[in-house]
Amino acid sequence: QQQVKQSPQSLIVQKGGISIINCAYENTAFDYFPWYQQFPGKGPALLIAIRPDVSEKKEGRFTISFNKSAKQFSLHIMDSQPGDSATYFCAARRMDSSYKLIFGSGTRLLVRP
Amino acid sequence: DGGITQSPKYLFRKEGQNVTLSCEQNLNHDAMYWYRQDPGQGLRLIYYSQIVNDFQKGDIAEGYSVSREKKESFPLTVTSAQKNPTAFYLCASSIFGDTQYFGPGTRLTVL
């Protein structure tokens, strides 16, 4: 069964620190890796995404690192702020006609002032 | 105001009752999806539709039904056959094969 494993389950970071969330996948038939941010009671919002032909993508304070050979990708949040406190989900999109997204289990991030 | 709307925001269901969750989008997206979210878990796909009048089962379709009669609308019915329906339900849409965008969700509680 295709899976995306996400860690850690929860993360506490001081304001200004770096938050790092990791994901690993078990199937090579994925072609797109988005990260979503979700605040309590709200729907997930697309944060940043990467394709496997790129090793790193940066948007503001958010960076995705992608290691194709290790089947791993990670989200780095630089200069973490209390407003970043949310649940983060990684996902992988199947490279077939379904375009289904397989989600990780989520990481609850708390940034302390 | 463009986007994806879901209604109601909160829904309560009695045992043995069918309920329907609404999802509407005005983004002209071809594909629409329904996910279920339980505490501490990722999103699990219930049903998806890539085109009007066609839909496919996802990973946890048992106890649910959908229809796609219009491009803008993809309602989800939670039937009495779904034994543990209490969850947060999320609808998403996308241009075919592109990024999925999510609605605000409906929280369903069984009384």
C-alpha cells in the first residue's frame, strides 16, 4: 500500500527558531509533493509544493528539500513565528490518471513567543 | 468571492439517519474530491470526480454516496451504513491533474 510517513507528530519551537518536518514515501510513482497548512477548524491551505526534478524550493521563510534517492522530503520554516502555529501535512500525488493525493498524518507545530 | 464553499459548517446526525453535505465551487475546476479527517490522522479520500456525471471510489467509500450532476457541485451523503461518521469532512477541487484546493470543512457529529 502506498504510504507517506510524516514525523514528528508534534513539534515545539521558540520564536525565531527553525521548524523542520520530515516525510518519506514508499512508492516511486509520485510526481508532485505539496505541503498544506491547516489552522484549527479550517480547511488545509496549500503552502508550497515541489516536483521531483528539483532538489530544493524556497518561498519566503518556507523551504522544501527533496531527496529523490532517499525518497524523502522535508519542510523547513525559518524564523518561525507564533502565527505559524498550525498543523502541517505533506502529501504525494500519484503519477497515474487518478492524480490522487496521499497524505501524511500531520505535524502539529507550536511556536512559543 | 471565488472559491469553495461547504455547508453546513456544523451538522448533527441521529442514529440511522442519512445526511447530505454540500460542496460548491466557482473556480471552474473539473475535478472535485471528498476527504474525511479524524483527530491525529491525515486526510483520507472518500470519493472523487474528474468530470460531470462520473465519480470514483476513494479509499474509504463504504457508507458514503455522491453525485456529480453539475460541474460546480459535488454533494456527499453520509448514509446510515456508515457506523462511525463523526469526523471533519473536507471538499477539494482542482483543474484536472493540478493542485487541489480545499473548502472550509463540515464537522459532523453523531448524537
